Amino acid sequence: MPKVLVAYTTLAGHTEKMAQFISEGVRMSGCEAVMKNISKISDAADLEGYDGYIFGSPTYHRDMPNNMKTFLFLCHKVNLEGKLGGAFGSYTHSGDAPLEIMETMEYVFKMEHFDLSSFRLKEAVIDNPESIKACQDYGRTFGQKLL
């Protein structure tokens, strides 16, 4: 069974909720989802052994938080080339962080581009049924691509 790491950072809990719903979708596809806050990942070895990677970050002042940038530098120490990658995040007004993460995965890490690219939701709508389903669909589609 393919294993997916859903690693995220959160400022107010919104991106963590998205990570939970995306992980549910990964599991619905028949893959294993391991959800971790990036603060719990301290070593490059913690990133090894996965078939796919989905990274999540809120957008703060049109950028990702510094701890996500540090996490991406840690990821660069692991050979992720050819692995499937996805990105997501919450936002209030710009939503730039998921696209920046996705571009880093594709162009710096040389990961396989996920057809749905990056995924973002406004913080105000994360708990509504359509948004929950959208997160689950993102995870499910990611998992199906791995299968």
C-alpha cells in the first residue's frame, strides 16, 4: 500500500483542518496517510520511506511562514526526485504559499507534478461541506494517482 506524508504548518488551525480532510481523502483512495506537523519533523530521515508528499502552509503576508521555508530546506536534503508531490493551504486574501511550495517541489526537488497542482481555501469556508469534500477529493485523487 502506497504511503503518503501530509506535512503541514498552521497558524490558527485552519491548515491543520485541511490536512485532516486531505488525509481522509488519501485513505479513501486505499493509500496510507501519515499526517505530521512540520514542527515534529526534525531530521531528514523522518522524510524517507514515503511514496508521495503533500505539504501544507497558510499564506501570511503573501508568503509562507518561516518554519515552512526551513522545512523545505530540510526536504532538499532528501532525494525526492520523481516522487509525487502536492501542496495546499489556507488564506485570507492572497493564497500564494501553496503555489510557491508546489513550484519548489516541481522545479527544485524535481518531483512529479500532481495534475491538480496546488490547492487553497479561504479560511472562512474551510468547515463548510463543499470545502471538506474538496479537500477529501484532493487527497483521494492524489492517492489514486499513486495507485
